[in-house]
Amino acid sequence: NQITPENIGKWKETEPVRDQMDWTALDAMFDYAENKGYRVKQHTFVWGIQEPSWISGLSATEQREEVEEWIRLFGERYGNRVHMIDVVNEPLHQKPSYKNAIGGDNGLYGTGWDWVIWTFEKARQYCPGAKLLLNDFDLLKYSTATNTFTNIVNLLKARGLIDGIGEQGHFLEGTSKTTIQNNLNKLTATGLDVYISELDFS
């Protein structure tokens, strides 16, 4: 009952050339979902891997303007049609090259995760009707990752910027049930909904 784009929702695919947006594939997906009565979860706004190749050559001011423009244009086009958004993907593992341009670690709030907070602020501003999620992997496997992740979640929660947690459930069959349960308990202790956003088995 829900559709999530794998690549076509990522910034690199939507704006491969600066200021030339290609919404063709996303438009088709949204139309298909609505015709079938499905909800759409956007994946993703900010991720350190599939970012546009041209972004690294810009000044910090231009980078910040471009990231905000990307989120704004998405919101203007799909803001009343999208149900959920993975706002930042894999912040523990794949930070964007333009991280410092959007707040860095301690740019404005001194939290260590200011760039994540900035991104969620823009997502809330331009997509106010969507549920906003923070998404990452290995949260149910390693307690250190879970502890760091829940710290970020609580920073966002204190500002009213997050509605749910996305856990990529990759190859959990190699992890003990006790470890999975303990880490899941840490995630649910935030009081937010927890979604298994990706799931596969070897």
C-alpha cells in the first residue's frame, strides 16, 4: 500500500545538470500510486553518496542555496501528495560533501549534528504535511550506532522536526534476537514510530 522510489527520488537523478530539473520519472510514480490508492514515501533529500556531481564545485553559499532549492521545488511539486520522507539518509555513515555549507557539525546550534537539523528544518518548512524520517542502517545490530542515532533523533524531536525512524534491516539473520530486541527498545523509547525501511536476507 506504499511506494518508495529507489533512485529516481534522489537529488542526483532529479537534477543531473544544475538548474535543469527532470521530474518525469517521479511524476509517473506519483500518478501510478494515486491511481492505485497507494501512498508515496520519498527517498531521499540529503545523502552523501548519490549527490549531484556539480555540487562540489560550488561555493558554500551556493551549495546551501542549491540544497534548499531542491527541497523547496520538491515540496512545491509534491508537498500535498507525499506521505513520508526520508529527509536525511545514513547520517552515521555517508555524510554529504556539502555538510559544512548547511551547518556542519557545530555551525549554528553546537549539537554536533547541525547539518541534519538544518535539513529537517527545510523539509518541515517546504513539506509541512509529510511525516519526516531519519533513516540509517545497522541500528539493530550495533548498540553504539543505535546510541548515536537516538541522540540525533532526540535533538530533532526536541525541535518538533521528526515524526519517525527508518531502520534499514539488512541481513538481520546474522544478529542475535536479544541484540535486535535491545536496540529496538532503544529506538522505540524515543516515542516515535519505527519503520523497517529496507529488508533483505542472504
